[in-house]
Amino acid sequence: MDFMLGAAAAALLNIGLLGAIMVTYIQNLRLIKSYFTFGLVLVASLFIVQNIVIVIFWSNLYSAGPSIKNVVDAAAPYLFAINAAQSAGLSVLLWITRK
């Protein structure tokens, strides 16, 4: 398995999950104008930015050249594990948010 592709796919999945979560939070913000609800929207927004930065950073790093390819390949399984764990957590959060 190419861990870089898996990590990128998980990061893109995270962006989609966070988008769905944000839609619900924004709907709630329109009904419940509170700092907590605004905070939820802000946190989800920052996580989206984080995942976009991860995809851009790793794609730039991966294409930087053969001299750094070994380092990127060595780190890719860990990035995949982090993104996969985040995907699992966001899936649970989306499921709970939609209930």
C-alpha cells in the first residue's frame, strides 16, 4: 500500500467529514447563537485548514526530489495512521452530531 496516497485520501475524507459537520454546526449557530456553537464552527474550520495544509505540504515535500524521498517514505505510514485515526474520530463526531 502506498501510505502517501492513503494519507492524502484520508485527509480529503477528513475535509469532507468536517464540511458535513460544519453544515450542521452552522445550522445550529443560526438557531442557537452562543459562544459554544460559534466555537464549534471555528474549531471545525481550523481542522479543515489543517487538513488542506497537510495535503499541500506533503505533496510539495513528496515532489521535492529524490534526496528527500526516503525521509518522506519513512514518515508516510505515521501520517497515514494520524489521518486515519482522525477520520475515525470525525466519523464518530459526525454520527453523534447528526443524531
